[in-house]
Amino acid sequence: MHFAVDDGSAYMCTQIAGADTAFLPFNRDTHNPIIEEHFSTSYLWSDFTDEDGEVRPGIWQADSLLLLIQNYLHFERDEKTGKEKFIFPRFHQYQVVRKLLAHAKAFGSGHNYLVQHSAGSGKSNSIAWLAHQLANLCGADGQPVFDSVIVITDRRVLDKQLQDTIKQFEKIKGVVTPIRSGAKQLTQALARGDKIIISTLQKFGFVGELAKMSGKRFAVVVDEAHSSQTGEGVKDLKLVLTSDEDLQKALDKDDEGKEEDPIESELEKIQKARQKLPHLSFFAFTATPKDKTLELFGVPDKSVKKGFRPFHQYTMRQAIAEGFILDVLESYTTYKTYFELVENEKADGEKEVEKLKARRLMLNYVDQHEFAIKRKAHIIVDHFTRNTSHKIAGQAKAMVVTHSRAHAVRYKQELDIVVREQGLGFGVLVAFSGTVTINEQKYTEENMNPPGTGDIAEAFKNPVQRILVVANKYQTGFDQPLLHTMYVDKKLGGVAAVQTLSRLNRTYPPLKQDTMVLDFVNGQKDIEASFQDYYQRTELEGETDPNKLNNLKYSLEKMGVFTPEDAVEFVELFVVKKVKSEKLQPFFQRIVTGKGGDGSIVRNSYYDKLTAEAKDKFRKETARYVKQYSFISQIMTFTDTGLEKFYLFAKLLLRQLPYEKQTLPLEVVEMIDMDKYRVQEEQNGRITLKDEDGILVSSPDDGHRGGVPDMEKLKLIVKKLNEDFGIPFEEADRVINAIKAKLEEDDALRAAFKTNSIEFLRKQKLQDSIKEAFLSNADEFLNFMSKTETDTGFGKFFFSEMFKWYEDNTKAGKPPSQV
């Protein structure tokens, strides 16, 4: 190991290679904190106080060095080249593993930890170092703290990179067991007591009963912890790793002096399995913790009102500053859409329709209109060829993010046409799930992409494939370092915005130096707010109110769909008699339809009796109760099994409620036409974030937000949309046509375009000619000319479009007047 140190910062490298030597930062933060009466880098050779006020030994002190040599130094082998490279932890990796181990050693099992480490943190290596040392960790009594370590990835296909990394760190063969097949392999690994087991969360729902699990303690390391760890999946995992004996021990502590009831006892066990258990510790890693993730895994923080914070963090700000990821907000261009809708001959302007639904349908009509997509496809290809295609030594790729599968299909079709017409010679791929039917034509990934494409992520590595259109795919977990530019045509916010745009942040040294985003939907302020929450440490203010469960339960009971006797009968069937859920269908059908086996009505209260609005409310509040209980039961200790009974009942009832697709006023789309459309650049530049922690506020989620829909006349909805999204098209079109006419008469301009090969000079000549045209009739063109000068976004858009119009037709040999 080699260190380069001065009084303020430290760097390290594993190999000196002349001019190719690469030193990596080994600092406590972007800038090392000041240490009174010591150099800021003295943490290398002497004890120091960390951010939590705990005293830690210096990195170069004897005990620390021996620990590093024994547990961290590692040779990583490249499968393709066979070459080995020396791996040494960065400062934050060493610190987080050491802190987690110290806490587990001191306090044993039964604790939750949240690690907020940004992309670029080397998370796979951190998890590997942690897993191997947890497997060998002993407490003060010399006994192992954990019997096994379970590494969970939430992806249904096991993360091969994480699996390979943990396996490579293995020093004794057989310590690591990756679960590559089904639940049977997982069952066998758990039964053997394998030390490190790597699996997806979903497999635990299919594990059979396990013997000899009593008394065992487990460390569960969760990769990419988020809301899925707050539901049924983690309950299945807990039940698999918890014996009946362990559950009974936990219950005995709470239930001393209670009379035993077999039904209540069974319900208490199920309820207890959701809660924090003394033999299970969770170590959760994520870059973007949501509010529920913070509340479930975070550390209670008195400095934030009833709040929670991560146990350790390596921030996005530090990762960018140290060069491990790129700043995706450095070049962010937003576009604004203007349009005008008109009622056609089918329209009944006096007809009243649901206001919000009609407005949403009309906006979707504009978004998916052939002209709108065609226009944006030209902007995308033009921007890609002019600004992106030459980046990363001519290898740069782009992603188009769409809001629906139909949107993706239309984008793919239009981009293919533009690329073909311009003879650009690169490919466009599309990724979406299932089948999309448009005008009775069925579209799939297979029939829209080139034959034999196969896996889209692999196909996108092909140098010919330069643009990937996606609809709810490849927006998380997709790692393609050549991805340079993103075109966004989808509303993004919160975690989704950060995860989607972060597909661009992978480095590709030394060629990839920047990224670009063109956003047709979101404003810079919206994106700034989303990223600010995760730029530094993310904290949660407030906590979940458990009373909301009783409120939801009471609201559902008042609606009269079921009776108290139904709940009692359900518990008898499902909990006591262990009747399978599929055999409970007749029971639930009576609650839904009111009918018995012979088809006759057998009860007074049932779901189908409700109005459409009441059905919608009942379904949503039932779903909300199920979701809320599965989360709150993990953070609260309930002594009353009534909520658990109702949860089991509501969860199965929800599955039996008929799916009623909400009727949209689709006829409104048949009654309107788009008369005018324009999309133009609005803002262009860097989005700058503040060096401050993000504060999330606990979601209230207080119940049904529905009600009687707000109705409005069709003509008023159209009028309001035109006011919100319209501009004075008539004046703009008149001025533009007049300017074009003057340019058509400019022989010197036409000659300059034919003879001058330098694009900059052609642009300058056109700009001069346009200004001359403005000044030739300043009174008439004054407002428009002023707008091009004061609104830089509009000015750039106007001159860019005029240049493209004039040059395209000059190349085609047409007089511009033919356009």
C-alpha cells in the first residue's frame, strides 16, 4: 500500500505504475474536519473522534494495520483477462464495516442498521467485507454473535456482481453459498447452517419447514433496501428464520400471567413474527432511503423531531467531489410545451364530464399525438447527432424515458424513421413489458427490435445500438458507463427522479467527462427538490401514527360490507382449521356478491350493493389498511390480536374484490383536435444543490382521498387547458412567416450557405440576416424581436429552428419557399 499525505488530505493506491499510477482519496469527507492541536490527517496515525463522538484508533496503528491485513486486503481476479488486482478499502468502507461490527459485538443480535451509501461508494465490496466478518464475529464471551449471514438482494434475478464479489472474498472454500436455483437449495443451505447464504427475498416465501432452527441467530444484510422490506416478503423471511420455540420465548416475555387461548396463541405468533426479534439483525444498504425505510432501519435521532437517521453515510456530494460518479445535473435542459386544442364536429361543449379525468386524457392525447412525438423525435436525433454522438470517443449512448408502453412504441417508430431518413446508420432499441395493442396491431420487444436481439441490456452494448427507449424498465439498477445523455418525457419526482437520472452517473475514465439531460416534462426546480433530499445525509422527521390503523378499520366496518360474525368465521377457518386460501373463495364470494352456492341472495350486506364511488372507497381503504399494517406491525409491539385478525381477513378479501377498471370519459378524446403545437427550450444550465442534509417528512396517509367527482363542461376544460399551455400562436406564426419570406429573397444568404463549409459562420450569417429582417419592419416585429432577446430559451429555440429549416432545404436543393 502507498499513501500520499499532506496536512489536509490523504490519498492511497495499491500499485505504483509510473504515469499510470492512480491515487484514490482516503479522507473522512470531501474535506477532512479540523482536529484541535493536530493535523487534519492525524487520523492516519493517532486516535480520532468520529462523527458520532466515538474514539477510533488510527489507521496506521498496529491493531488497525493487523485488522486490515487479516480481513480487508484482497486480490480480485478478472475473469476475462485472468489478471489480479489488489483491493484495499476506501476510508468510508473501512469505517462503516468497523462501526457495524463494533456495535454488533457489543450489543449482540436483535438490532437494525441503515447504511446510506451513494452510487460510487463501492457498495458490493462493503457488503462483502461485512458479510465475511459478521460470519466470524464473536462477542465478549468468545461465542459467535451470529450462526449464519443471509445476504438479500431485492431483484428477482440474483445480482451476479454482488454474488461474484462476495464469493471472491471467500478464503475458505464452502463458506459462501449463492442460491442460484429455487427454494429447495435455500432450504438445504439453511438446514446445514451454511455461514454465508446469498438469495433473493422472494424465495423465502417457498421455503419448507426447517428443523433445528431453535436458538440460532442471523445477520440479514439487505442490498438496496426500500419499501419491499416493509411488507409481506420480510415477514416470510422472519418466519423461516424463527422457530416456534423462539417465537414462544418472545411471547412469554410479553404474556406473563395471561390465560392461554389456542386461537389467540396462534395469532400472537404470526403477529410477533412481523416485529423486531431478538435473534435477527438487519443491515440495510441503500443510496435513496424512503421514509418507511428510515423508520424501520434507521437510528432514532433526538436532534430531529421524533426522527430517524442512517447509522452511517457516504454522500452523493462526496462521491461526485471524489470523482467516483458524475454530476448528472451539470447540464440540464428543460423544454416547455405549448398547444391549442379545438372542439371538433363530434363535440358537445355543454356536456359535463369528470374534470380531472378529462384533463388527464386530453394531456395524454397531446403527449401521444403523432405530430408531438414526431417533433420531439427530431429534437432528440438532432441533439444526439450534434451534441452527444461524438462524446466518449464516439461511443456515447442515450436513453429516452417515456411515460407509458404505448408512448415507447410510438417513440421507437418515429426515431427509426428519423434515423433512416437522415442516413445516420445507428440503431434504436426499445424496452417495455408484455404486449401493447395500438390500432389493432400488437407490439412487443421481440417484434420491434432487430431479430435475435435477446437480452436488451446486452444488445445495447453493441456499438451500433446508440439509443434505448424505455417504459418503466432499466430506470433502476441498470449500469451502462457509455450512457451519456437522457431524454425525459415522463413526470419524475422523489426517489424515482434520482434513480432514473442516476443511470447517467457511471464514470468511464478518462473519456467520459460529462453528461446531458433534455427534459420535456419536469422543471429544474422539481428535479432540484428531488435530488436535494439525497445529496447529503437523509433524515426523517416524524413517525408513523399507529392510530391510523384503527381509523381505517372503523371506516371499513361502517360501510356494512361484512359483519363481526364474518371475521370470527374467517379466523375459525383460516387460523384454526388451516383451510387453504383458495378453498375460502365461497366464503368471500358471499361477502362480495351476497350469493350462496345456489346463486340466491343469502345476506343483506355485501360489496356489490355499494355504489361505484363506495366500492372505490372500500377497495382503496382495504388496500391501504393491508399496506399500513404490514409496515406498522414491524415497528410497533401490539398486544391486541384484533388488528392481526383483521389484517389476515382484509388481505384475502382484497384478492376477491372484482377488478373494476375505472371508466374514463374516453369520448372526450374523440371530441377534440390539436390545432397548434410547439415545444421549445426553456432553461439550460446546471442545477446547483445546497450542502445540507435532506429532511423527509413521515407520510400521513390518512385515508381515502376520493369523493364525488368534480364535473365541468367540456368547453370550459378545453378553454382552461388552452390558457395553461397556450401562447399567442397567431402573432408568432405571422411574424415567422414574414421573416421566412424575407430570407427567401436574400441571395447573399443563399450563396453563403452553398459555399461556406463552416457551420458557425453559416449560423452567424443567418442570424445577421434575421436581425436585418427584424429591423426592416421594427414596428411590426418589435414584440417578437424583444422576446428573442429577453427570453434566452425562446431565442435559442427560434434561431436553431430557423437554421435547421433553411439549411435542410438548401441541402435538398429546394427554394425555401416550398416548405
